[in-house]
Amino acid sequence: MDHDMNELEEQILSALKALEAAVKAMSTATPKPDLLPLFTRLDELAGQLPRTTDPELLHFLHRKSYEKARARLEGCQAARGSCGH
């Protein structure tokens, strides 16, 4: 079954990229970036996903496996918006 990335999933992917950038900046940034708003945003977005969302993506987000969730979404994006399950 093909799945087109929807706007909400694109927002989640964007938030995951922002989180990764903030984490990478931790070692050199002064002051240190506040990651809490990023985690809160991801939780809010994940909570808005419908039950029809890819169960693997939902699992990764709920388990806070953000690298895996990003890889899953980027796999969808790389397939020009279609992701086979």
C-alpha cells in the first residue's frame, strides 16, 4: 500500500531535523539550546497523527526513537512522496 507523506508528517520530519541540528550544536553552542520545546512539539505532532498512520512510524515516535522515525519519513520522502509498507 502506497502512502503519500501528508503535511503533518512533513512537519514531524522538519521538527526531527531541528532536533538533530540542536543536538549536534550542543557541544559548541553557548548558551546551550533548549531541547524541551522541540520534544514538546514532536509529542504534540505525534498526538495528532490519525490511527491510519504507518504503525511503524507511530511506534518510533511513541518510543522516542527519533532517529528511526526520521529515517522512516525520509524513506517516504525519497520515494517522491510514496512509501510502501
